[in-house]
Amino acid sequence: MSTWIQIAYLISTALFIFSLKWMNDPKTARRGVAAGVAAMLVAVIGTLINPAIVASNYKWIALAIIIGSAIGVPLSWVPLTAVPQRTALSHAFGGLAAGLVGVAEFYLSFSESGQELSHFRAAALCAEVLLGFLTFTGSLMAAGKLQEIVPTRPITYKGQNIVNIGLLAVAIVCCIVLSTDVSYKFIFPFIIVLALLFGVLLLIPIGGADMPTVISILNSYAGLSAVAMGFVMDNKLLITAGALDGSSGLILSIIMCKAMNRSFTNVLFGAFGQIQAASADSQQKTVKSATPEDAAQIMEQANTVVIVPGYGMAVAQAQHRVRELYDQLTKRGITVKFAIHPVAGRMPGHMNVLLAEADIPYTDLVEMDDINPEMPQVDVVLVVGANDVVNPAARTNKSSPIYGMPIINADKAKTVLAIKRTMNPGFAGIENELYYADKTLMVFGDAKAVVGDIAKHLSGENS
Amino acid sequence: MKPSLFKSFAAAFAVLAAGGILSAAAGETTGEAAAGTVQHASAAGMDYIPIIFVFMLSTFVGLDIIRRVSRLLHTPLMSLTNAISAIAVVGSILIAGQQHSEYKFNILGMVAIVASVSNIVSGFLITDRMLKMFKKREGSKP
């Protein structure tokens, strides 16, 4: 029987690898999901036939699976603007599962079978519990911030980093002591409490603009806690699948960090997004504003229009109006492209999914590095709810907190139209020079209403 | 792959290996492999080296595959890996399914199953829902 179990796990690992491999192209991506589902089924069946499971417990396992599905299905119906929250919540569940299994494993090693934990397994167990529970509370905090249940502004206090790093250091010392001598088992609950606390404290200073990076890091932790579980249970499937997830989170967070020109430590301990006290001294600058009708007329004259979406588009749920505008413009033979900044929105790839939801072909979604060389030839750039990712201060102003961050060069285009509610600075709290430029026209109002108005003016004049 | 990434990995695996050598040197005693409990393989000596191998190789495979994932699909990728990381369901089932001296262990396992299964179900369903929306130009013309 145990050979069959190992073969099932082997097949499952191969399928997981194919599942991720097929994600390299939207054409094959759905096959990737099918492979993932198959892999998971094989893994679960391979586990259920394990002779260590006693027959009377199958009904309880079935019950748990049914309850889990009952929670999971509604969670998959969330609107796409709420996908970042759902993802964070899902990381929390993953961390919780790993943590609980770790707790059970730890106490089982004392109460039953007389088998002592080896140093290696004890260390892996500590890592599993630490990562699991810090992912649990950290992700709950992230989900709370994204859902705006918890204040989204970063909260900082004096000595915050010392408290956080000190807490982590104490937890790691506890882990080392426990792995050296498992008879100090009274330490174990402290590790759990410290991990839970650290998860909360780590997320308190994180602002909205850093969410894509933090979500990716938590994704990685959820995978690594599964790896640690695999070390404890000597289960290779847990290790391979967990490592795939861990490396995915790692790659995504590196991409996010690079797109913001910041390091991991800077994201986690830098408390980005505090309003600069100095911003008050900026001299009175004038802004030119325009009505949606003016904007429609300007766009009508253009040959190429580039739309730069940002988190504001997600908040206003404006993607379907953007689609109407896209239809009106393409109908007139105007080339429309979307410029996607890697950190636009609240998670990696957020904008792509929203625009795909509105039926905009993915072939018109262009990455920042590909669109920037074309910018000087672009007639009109329409900024919908983006801010920092088009702020030229990132290139020019050395004192700006976002200096060095790669941006979409909207200011190189011939005309810029920016839709914005008010002149308040964005999430990062940084003034945007782009709005004061001569070629920029501000269209004030709700993104959804304004884009809808522009589309209406365009259709009204020609039909 | 960035050289710095390689460096950090080399460092991480060096730490793991060093930890292994240290604990081996500390004269790790062999735990009695418990009969009946399958998930506890022998904890003897250097038995953990093969699983560190597995971890190292699968991490390199993972890094290389993920690097090739289309940037368009990063959100679906994340929900797919959510579902994959719910592989913790394997450990949860083993804990919940075995005979234990006290029920509380089975209950911990069951809660873990609920959490992981909800991740599996919602992760795969929402990934597929998102991927269905990615269309090429031809297909989307009314």
C-alpha cells in the first residue's frame, strides 16, 4: 500500500509542475488549472488510502471536507475587485492549517508512540508553527486592511522596528532552545503566541501601496510552512508542492520590489506612505481642468490613446466604463493600449484581471517596459485612478520617497488627461508634478462617472 | 535569475546543511520508528538529507517555472498557488484520521482540513473564473 501512496504523490508532484508550467501563456492556462485539480485529487486519494487512518474517522474527514467546500465555494464568487482580500484570507487559512497540524504533531510526539522528536524534526516543527501562525494573523491583518475594516494608513510608533525585530529574535531563540532539547516543551506555547503577535505587528506599518509585495511575501510563507510540515512528517509531496508555492511567492515579491525600486527589508520595515510633513510648503501651483466633453473632443483627434489604470479604477469599479470608452475609440480607428505598471492595484496582476473581466483583449494590455519607448509618439494618455506610477518625480526629484522607482512615462506623451476625485495626494502621500504640467488637463470626478461621460459624448456625436 | 537570488539560496541551503551536520555531530539519538504511524519515518541519523535534496531541487524547478509565467496572469497565478499550498490537507487528513489517545488531536486535524479544503475549492474555482476572462481580440469582437 505504501508504494501506491508514494506513486500517487509522485504523479501529483508532476501534475503540479505542469500546472504551473501551463500558466506561462493565457492560451494554456486553463489546462494548468485542470492539472492542478487532478494533482490535488490524486494527492487526497493517495492520503485517504493510508492504512494509518482508522475506518471510523472517515466520516469525520468527509464532514470536514464538506464544511471546507461550503466555505470555499462562496469565497470564489467574490467580485474581482475583492480578489486581493480573498487571496489574503486564503493565505490566512493556509497558515492556520499548517500551524494547527504543527501543534497536533508536537503534542502527539509526547503523548503517543513514545517516539521522541529528533533535533531536525523539532526545528522543522518550530519553523512550521512560527511561519504558519505569523502568516495566519499577518494575512488576516492584510485582508482587514484591504477590506478597510482595519485602518489602511500605516501606523508607526517610535522603536517599532526594534520591537518587531526583538520579538522575532525572541521567537527564534525559543525555537533554537526547543530544538536543542525538546523536554523544554513549556516553551512551545510561547512560540505560538509570539508568532501570532509578530504577524499583527508586522502588518501594522504596511500601507496600501505596499500590499502587492506583502501579499506575495505571505504567499511565500504559506508555502514554506507546508515545506516545514513536509520535513516534520517526512512527506515529499508536501515539500515539493510547498516549495513550488514558496518560490512563486518569492519571485512575485522580487518583481514587486524591483517595480518599486525598494528592498524587502525596506518594504517590511520602512513604513512607506506616511504623509510628508514637508509637503505643505509646496508653492501654489495652477492646475488646468477640463470637462468630460473636452476630454472626449481631445481623444477624438488622437491617433493613439494609452490608458493608464490604477487602484482608483478598481475602487470606482470603472473597468466596464473603460471598456465602453475603448469600444468608442477603437470604432473610430484610434489605437488604444493599456499601460500596466507591475504594482498598479493591490496585488500582482490586479489590473490585468479587472480589464479582462471587462472583456478587453489581453493583447492590448502592455507592460510598462514595452510601452515606455513608444510614449513620445502617443497623442493622449488617460490616467484612470493611477498616481504614483506616473509621477515623474520618480525620475527627477532625488528627495522624493519614490525616487528611482520605474514609472510609466505618461509625461512624455503629447497630452495627458488625468481623472481624479480631488487634488489630494495618492496613497503614498506624494505630490504628483504631472498634474501641474502644461500639457496636463485634470478631469475631476468619480472615475466611473467621468469615463462613462466621456464614452457617452463620443458615441453621441457620431451615431 | 539574478545572481543575488542565487546567493541567498546558496546561503539558505548552506545554513540547512550546517544545521544538519551540527545536529549529527551532537550525537543525535535514533528515535524508535513507531509502528503503525506511517508519517513518522525513522528519525535516525542523516535521514533528513534526502528530503533537503528534494526541497532544494523543487525550489530551483519552481523558481525557473514561475519566472516564465506571463505577467498578465500574476493574479490567477497567486490564487492557483493558494490552492496548491493547501496541500497541507495531506498532513491535516493524516492527523484527523489516525487513532489518537485524545479527541482534541482529531479536532485540530479536522479544523485544518476545513481550512485547507476551503482554500483548494475557492482557489481553483476563482483561478478558472479569472482565466476564462482572458480573451484574444478575435474572440471578443461582438
